[in-house]
Amino acid sequence: MTLNRITLQLARNPGITEGDARIGYFIVAPLTGDGHLDVETWREHKKECRVTRFHPDPDEHATGLLTHRGNQWKFHYDEDDEGDDEAGYRLGDHIFKEGEYITVASHGETPLTYKITDISAV
């Protein structure tokens, strides 16, 4: 079983014309051979499947778990003050490979698009 460290960096979004490589997520998760999130392997290694949100503002940093319920993947943070889980838009349908884009809805705010900039074995 191989876990992967997936790096997402903020891409161009409305009002953010250049994106921002200082804002994003590190996700540790298993991927299938074709690049989809591997739910069966995730079930066996839930505690190792982590999410870290990074940002130039230290108050925006957060760490937590990658969770799966029904057909939806979410980021569940350890901190009580982090609020609701963050949801990725159709993460189970995405192929995770460098250069692809992922949408994440943070705390009920407008969803933002992130670019996959790196995938490496843990």
C-alpha cells in the first residue's frame, strides 16, 4: 500500500488573477492506479490519511483527517474552532495528477479552485 502526498495550490479564481502558491493543502491519501482516491485502501488506513491547510496567515493553518461518507470526501480538522468540514467538489470522481484542478469549499465560503502541483509517495 502506498500513500501519496498530494499538494494543492490556490489557482486563478475570480479576484485572484495569478493564484497563490502560498495557500493550499497537503493531502495524504491512497490513489488507485488510474489516479482516483482509493476508498478501500483509505478504509484500512484512515488515521494516516491527513489534510494540512497552509496559508501565509498562521491563523488559517489547520490539520485534520481526510474523511469519506456516502459518496463525499471531506476535510475534517482537529481544532474545535475550525467549524464545519471542508468539502471537495466531487473528489471521488477526480483523477489526481499534476496539472489537474480541484475545487474546495472552505467553511461555507465561495468554493475556490486549486491546482495539483505535486504528487509523491509518502
